[in-house]
Amino acid sequence: MTGIPNNVLRISESEASRALAELPAPFAVLFERGDLSVELYAPRGVDNQSPHTRDELYIVSSGSGMFRRADQVCAFSAGDLLFVPAHVEHRFEQFSEDFRTWVIFFGPEGGVQI
């Protein structure tokens, strides 16, 4: 599920989730504009992602589990927001079968320098 027009008004999580279930990849790019990219991500069994080149936010839409960012670990559940700076190792661990999260990549390659 990609190529949503720039004038999109609404993206339904339930519709995106149904479409995602039919894709071979565990994520779907739903919206891109400038330095912003929005995806829906639902790892299947194991989260094998690698560090990304941009800062990112996760907004958990369903499920629960544990989240690891470098040497930090925290529990998460639906409604939580998690932040990962660019190039930092991270992954979801011990997550429920219904786990899904919005992923928002933003800012420049390499992350925002503060």
C-alpha cells in the first residue's frame, strides 16, 4: 500500500492493517511528504530491523511487549509513543501477536543534530 496522494485527508489504521497482512514485507509505506514518511509496521514473530538513517517515532496502535533501544529496555502497550534517534540499534521484543505500530520517519538523513 503506497502512493497515497499528497492531498490525503485520512488513513484508516484498520484498512492499512488489512492491506499490510497481504504484503510480503512486515511494513507498508502509507504517506510521504518532504522529510516525513509514515508507515504501518507489524513484525511477524521476530523483529529483524536494522538501525535507520533518520530519526523515528513509533506510536503503538495495538498489542504490547518489550522495546529495546541500545542498552535501554521498556515495556510498551497500545497508545505509547517511542523515540529512536537515527543510527541507534533498536527492536521490539516479546511482543503479542496483535502488535502493530505506526512508524514516522522525519528530519534529515543522519537525524536532527541538537
